[in-house]
Amino acid sequence: MERSTYYDPKDLKNFGKISDWDGELGRAFFSYYGKVFEEGALTAREKSLIALAVAHAIQCPYCIDAYTEDTMAKGCDEEQMMEAIHVAAAIRGGASLVHGTQMMNKFKDLSM
């Protein structure tokens, strides 16, 4: 069976099935995952916005779909969601640029 696209939104519904081939590790992951998203020092809403931003930074279409829905369900509006994505973009861009110092140092070393 050939897929029309690599990313199939229907696959997100099957995420829980990753435990089918290794139940112990699957249960361990989902236990950890559930614990991470429990209310703690951060609210569930804050954690959802962080997850949405990270989803964009790592470019996971499944996570983007899931956390767009989750943040909306937790009362976030489009302005808050977009602001979170801009934070992720700024950090990701800054991380690329700060590594420019490595290039600058290497250039200086080789130029001496």
C-alpha cells in the first residue's frame, strides 16, 4: 500500500499503539509523559503552550496538531499560541547564531 504523503494525520490516533511491540518501554514512556504534563510548578495550560512551541521547533506535525488542539481546549487564543511559536523561533534562530562564535574562533585560529 502506497501512501500519498509521509505524514498521515490519522497516525496520531495510533500513538498509543507504540506499546504493542514493546509493552514495557511503551508503558514506561506513557507513564513518564503523563507525569510530565501533570499540574506542578507550571499549569497544564503553560505546559501545553511550551509543548506547542517545542513542536514547532522540532517540526513534528503530529505534535503540532495535538498541541494546537490541546492549547485551544485549555483556553489559549491564537495570539498566545503564535507568541509561543515566535519564542521557539527566536530561541532556535539564536541557537544557530550563537554557534557563529565557534566559526569566528576557528576562523581566527586558522588565520593566525
